[in-house]
Amino acid sequence: MALVSAAEMLKNAREGKYAVGAFNTNNLEWTKAILQGAQEANAPVMIQTSMGAAKYMGGYQVCVHLVEDLIESMGITVPVALHLDHGEYEDALRCIELGYTSVMYDGSHLPFDENIELAKEVVAKAHAKGVSVECEVGSIGGEEDGVIGSGELADPNECKQMADTGIDFLAAGIGNIHGAYPENWAGLSFETLGKIADITEGIPLVLHGGSGIPLEQIQKAISLGVSKINVNTECQEVFAAATRKYIEEGKDLEGKGFDPRKLLAPGTQAVVDLVKQRIEWFGSTNKA
């Protein structure tokens, strides 16, 4: 199955009151794991690359070919969108040209008027090629590839203005944080989320920093219009834990246990299992 835009899958999620899992990949193993997990769960899925991860993997074009070729070789039949996560303006335009089917242009660090104008340009270029667009209002807390946000709450009126640019889905700061959540985290601001959902009139909303948010908060956010949930840190954590266990048990010293295909297998399976679990949390199992 060919890569698809995320617009329809998120519209369906918004109407069906579930969310599509958007999982960041970092290499071949993770990409295979995300695809396998989604296929086994019979769920639509978004595979995301940050700008830094794409560079690490060899560039945006490599990422496009990798995902496309794996979809074919693995016999993937569920809808898959390849999405640029937290992309700068030039990177978003490049991904549109190279074959990404969805992009996030993140101008949340710019003056709001400039963010809006650049968002309009990205939307025009993306929609001309059938590519879906995500933009952000109110920075997300924590750090993502060097982009640091303090986690302020988004202004619902600014969210409305951004939604009116024609974007397909909207990321808005509601107290969420990239990376691990601190013990004193106050939780999501459902009051802010509710206001944003009301004023933006049905546009699918995006929850960044999905790793570590309790299930009940995730489900409440979905009920208020969140249709895409990003997961990255938790995948990193389970991959590292499974790899550490393999080495601490000395399995890398048994026979050819040092072979990277064996060394990376437990971590890869851990990502598969997490993807399936989060898809179940998000309510998108059997929604393909």
C-alpha cells in the first residue's frame, strides 16, 4: 500500500473519537517495528522523523525510500503516513518535494504573525501535492531536537487563526512536555483544550509529548478532540531497557550473540509491543 496523507485518517479519528498513533523512528529497526505493530493491530499509523533523526538516518530521501520499500517488502496493508515532526520552514518544503505525505511546520518560536504567514505558504505548497500539514501554537514543554519550549498554554484565539490558514491538524500547548514528565507536573489543562476544541470547530488536534501521560488523561484528551498522539521517549526507553537486559545477561557473549541482528532484536520487539499497546490506549485498534 502506498503512503497516504494523514488528513483523512485524522478526520476519521476526530469523528470516531479515537486517536492515531504517531511514532518517531530513528533507524531501520524502529521503522520495521512501528510498521509491524500497526499491521498486527490493524491500525492506521503515522511514522515521524524529526529533522535530527532524518539527518542521522541519511537524509529525508533515504527516509522516504526506507518507509516505502518496507511497506512493500513487509506486505503492509494498513494506512501509513510519513510525517516530518517539528520541521522548520525550509525542511517542510523539502520534505513536500521529496515524498513525505505529511509535514509539521513548527513556527511556534516565531512572532505569531510570521508563524501564520509561513504556515499559509506551507499549506499552499503542501496541498498542491496532496500533503497534509500540522502547525503549532503555544510551544510544547521540554526539548525536541534542540527546539526548547517552556510549555505555556496556547491562546485559543491564536489557535483559531492558525486553523483558519487551512492546516489539516493543529498542535497546541496544553501543559504537555517533550521527554520525561517531572514528578511535579501539573497535568494537562483540559480547560484550555476544551476552549481550543470549541473555537477551532472540529479540526483534529495533536498531543505532543505523549510519552508518560496517564491513560485516563489521554482518553479524556481524545474525548475533547485530540486525534493524533506523538510517542517517542517511551519507545527509546523500552528499546534501551531491553538492550541493556540482553547485555547484562551476557547474551551478547553467547555464540554469535554480538551479531547486531541478535543484539538489536529484543529492543526492536519491545518497540513493537509498545506500539501495539499505545494503539490500544488510543482506541485505534482495528480502525484501518
